[in-house]
Amino acid sequence: MQTVELRHASRLVNHGPTVLVGSAHGGRRNLMAAAWSMPVEFTPPRIVVVIDKSTFTRGLVTASGQFVLSVPGRHQADLVYTLGSESGEAADKFARYGLAADAGPVLGLPLLQGCGAHLECRLIEEPHAQAAYDCFFGEVVSAQADERIFGNGHWLVPTADNADLHTLHHLGAGLFGVASEAVQARMLT
């Protein structure tokens, strides 16, 4: 993983990938899948993610005031589907599925190994948005990306050596699309 300049952090999620929301508080930790996240501000970088009221993750995020968004790749599709389909309240998903995580560099949040990117975030309290729309805003305080898939502030798609890291896009019922082709646009004259 390489550090991503915060001015480029929004690019890690601006193409709408499925993300894993990681959280930890009081000796508990969890990962859940989320299909709805996006950047909302460049400087400082801020993002929003939808975390349903019924999730264990929501309680951890609310209690700790922080969360991490990890961007999984195609090789993790089964894991993403599983993490999004089960609650972590009864059992630690990391232990149950033998998941390895590194501690985030700023907040120490669990960064799932094998993901293409991570954004550690401090929660920005927006009580109305949280209660009415399940929207959680965060200020990105650190960002990292695998150099095989992201470099110089841009996604590197496609290359033969990064196919497993191409991002997932939730289509419903366990079906994902994969970002595997880039199209270079040109200005019309």
C-alpha cells in the first residue's frame, strides 16, 4: 500500500464501488458491505456512506466517532456478499472468516488486507442526516491504495497484473459488475 495524497482521496470512491465499512469500539470490531458511498467535498476530503439503523456497524461507528471505507476487488466478491449478508453482533467476522487486517495509520481502524484502497474517516456528526436518511459523513484523515491499481492520483484500469483488484459494483442479489475497462474521453471541438 502506498499513501494517497488527501487531495486525491475522493477519487478512491468517486466511481461508485461497493465498499466495506470497518469500525471498532470497546474491544469489538466489524465489517459490513455498503453499496452507497460517495465523496461530498474535496478540501478537506469528506465522504458519505449509508449505514442502516439495524446494523451492528452503525452502533460501533456512532460510539467511536470513526470508520474506515475499504475498497475490495473482484477476488473478494464472495467475501463482500457474505459480509453484507450477516450481522457481526453475535460473532467477530474477522475471526469467523480468518480475515487479516492491519491497523490504520491515523485512527488504528481495521484495514482488511487484500483490498485495493482504504480511507480512514472521523465521523462528522449530522444527527438529522443520520436519523432520517442513514447517511454518515466522514472527514478522510488517511488514504492508502495498492500501487498496482492506483497511482499518481488515478485508477490504473485495466492491466493484466491488477485484475483481482478491479472494483466491485453492486447490481443486487449477490451480483456485482466489475470496473475493468477505462475509456479516455476527449474534448469535443
